Amino acid sequence: MKNLFTLLLIAALMPVMSAFSQSKDKGKFKEYEPGYYQNFILKDVHANEQKQKKVKKEKYFMMDQTGMDLPNKIADYKDHTYWHNPTTSQGNTGTCWCFSTTSFYESEEHRLFNKDVKLSEMFTVYWEYVEKVTRYVDTRGNSLVDEGSESNAVARIYKKYGVVPRSVYDGFLPGQKFYTHEAMMKEIKKYLKSVKENDAWNKEEILATTKSILNHYMGEPPTEFDYKSVHYTPKSFLKDYLKLKMDDYVEVLSYLQKPFWKQVEYEVPDNWWHSDEYYNVPLDVYMKVLNYAIENGYTISVGGDVSEAGFSRQTNTALVPDFDIPSAYINDNARQFRFSNKTTTDDHGMHMVGYLKDKNGKMWYLIKDSSSGSRNIGEDSPEFGYYFFSEDYTKLKMMDFTVHKDALKKYLKKFKN
């Protein structure tokens, strides 16, 4: 009887023992090395400065991906890669939300209407800054004014201000190679601080001053223009040329701090206008919708955390090492735990443009990126400007995504509001 009990106990513990006995991933300390951001972007941005800022070299702990067989070549995804424009650098700005989602809408334009167009990111960014300052005034200084935002800000700006081709407005000043909003944002914040300190809430004057600052650093955006021999305004370009319907796009979220099957607020600083339009679903549904979309011709604008031990800027591959959490234990609770204790943060927006399934049936995703981290690999590499995300990493660390509503229509009837 005692032996039988022992056998039953061992059998019950086998899944737990197995999960931990399979721990094989290794970690290492790596010294910080300057990459594309320091060697190209900052050198261009601060070209006229006599002294470059010195970066303190610190060691950090990361997953050792040496010798691993990784699907981190563009060619690996050639059978399931969807049309998208070449990668574009966001430079020294915090505007990934706009670069990723603009790229997404360009792919949607191709998917729906077979038109290839490059849209202006900075037209959207310009008016987003104006909207931020407007809310700052309306709330008497109780609203965030910074460079970050969320992907659904792009649809909001398109609906209110329209959109223009990048050839019409690129937001560069003469001689600029990379974007930088560092000095501009510093000037705007200094001005708004003085407004608040002096209780000088003249909205018309504040917006006029803000626009003059933006115009100085970004150039004034057009109110009308010609494109392919047709005259447009930014709004008519959206309506008559692009014909994209902004109400056809949805935000999908998965976290436990709000009820599932409701539209809720994504509670992060970059959701500065407190949008509560996110469709919050359980994690298994979240992954089903994402995989259905990418396997059926849709591209996706995704947002989440890219500051993890398993996120390598040397291989451009994002994994979850088993010394963090075994794959079998990635669930709603593991995801929420990391979000609640801020080890998962709302770092970065990217554009998912392809996929493959490995020999074990696991999904991998091809990610188009605008940040400097994906460019350390060198401009001559086909992988320049791309990441490769494992299914586990996406499941644990990508908090939300934007997609056409048709990818979610199977589940829309379950939402009450």
C-alpha cells in the first residue's frame, strides 16, 4: 500500500518535475556596447556638438543564445510575408507608436485596394502633440505631454486631421538625416511649465505658441497638396484616395485587472487620453485572434515590452528563457503578474508582417521595427530593421495589438458594450 501511494505521488508530480528538469537555457553577463543608436543616430543628431555624451558601460544579465538554431533570417519567412514598405527609422524620438501603425495602415491600403503608398508619420505626430497640449490646457496641467502614445492615436488623428503622403510632408528640416524631438519637447515642456506656474490659461495663445515651436523644429504641415496630379486636403486624401475606414480597426488587449469581454481602458501612461476602447479578452483568445489574423493575410500593429533578458539585439530574436518561466506556465496570471509588478512595461510599438511554424508547431513572427535596436545588425543585412518573435515571447510580453475588425468578428458578439 505504501509503495502504491509513493508511485501515485510521483505520477502526480511528474508534470512539475518535468517542467523544471527540462531547464536548459543559459544566461550570461554582457557589457554594454554602443550600437546603431550611438554610432549613427546620435552622431548625426549631435553632429555640431563639440563633446559627445559618454555612456557608462555596465554589465547586464541576458540569455545566452549562442549556438541556438533560430529562425532569424528574412528568407525563413518568405512563404508567409505580407506586403509592407521598407523599414524606416524613428531616429531619436519616442514615436514608435506612429511608425508601427502608419506602416500597418500602408499594408492595409495594399491588402484592401492594392495601392502602394508611403504615408507621413510626422504629420500624425505633429497633430498628436497639438492634441496633447490641448488636453493639458483643458485639465489645467493634469495631462501628460511627452513623445509617447498608443497605436489607436493614429486612427484618432486621421479622423480629425486627415493624413498626407510622406513625399508631401516628412517632418525633416534641411540637412537632417534622423528625426530628433529632444530639444523641441524640452522647449514645449518649459513653456507649459511657465503657463501653469503663472496660471496663464489662454488656450488660443498657448496653441499658437505650441504650433510655432513645432513649425520651427518640424516644418509646418500642409493644408492642401497635389498627389498623382490630383488636388487634396489631408481629409480628402483619406476619404477619396486611401478610402480606409478608421472605424473598421480595433484594439485587442489581454489583462486581468479589467473584466474580460468588455471594452476597457489600457492603463498605461502613453494612453494619455484614457481611451477605453480596448477589447479585453482572455489570453488564449488573444493568441487565437492574433494567429488567425497573421495566418489569413492580415498584418498587425503590436505593442509591449522589449527590455527582457531573452530579447537579443545581437540575434534580433525574442525568446522567453526557461530560467524566467517555463513555456507551459505562461498564462493569464503570469502575464498579469509581470504587468502589475512593472517587469512588463509598455515599451514599444512594432508591425507584425509575417510568420512561420517551426518543426514543433510553434509560431514565430516577423516583426518590422523602426527603433535603433533592430539596426545593430548592419545596413547591408536583409534583417536590418526586423525582429523575430517567438510565440511564447508574444504571449507573455506583447500586451495589445491593432487589427482589422474582421479578424475579431467571431468574438465581437460576446462584448456587451
